[in-house]
Amino acid sequence: MKYLIAGLGNIGDEYRDTRHNIGFMILDVLAGASNAVFMQGRYACFTEIRHRGRQLILIKPTTYMNLSGKAVNYWLQTENIPVENLMIVLDDIALPFGKIRIRATGSDGGHNGLKHI
């Protein structure tokens, strides 16, 4: 079974260690734990890892945050992954720093990257 995990952020040094790039940072840690290396692909840097028999495609969109939907849609279609097997990792300014919320449905909460997806 294949899954797509998209970590949202912005490319460029000015965003590198900011809260806005938490999606990129989490995917870097996840990939590093499996000794996976990101490669440049269409609309995103990507890598693939396996976890408990599942194939996980990790992407860090290079389209900038507000156009993340372009990258996510491309990779879902290219890898033939159903939307039910998609996870988006992003910052949420409405949550206190360090708090995690996982949900299957809901609004974009004003987050432009999520809105574009």
C-alpha cells in the first residue's frame, strides 16, 4: 500500500529554521531515521521509505507554500495514490507551539497552503 506524506514549507534560506517550515523539518527527520535522501523532482523534493510494509512517498513542495496543491496533486496522480492515503504536515498558528493535532477532516483554518491543496 502506498501513502503520500507532504510536508509544507517554503524554499529558501530565509525560511529554513522558521516555524512555517515545520513540515519540511519533520520530513527531514523521518527520512533521516531511514537513511533516505531527498532528490529533486517535479514540483517537489522527494524520497521514499518503507514502514511496517507500507511504501511512504515523502515530498517537500518547491512551489512555495501557497501553491502546494500543484505539487500534492501531481504526486498523487503520478504515484497513483488515493487521496485517502494523503497526509499533510504543516504549521498551524492557532495551536500553541509544540502541540500536535491530527484530523481526517476539517477546514483549512485560513492556511493558504492547505487551502490550495
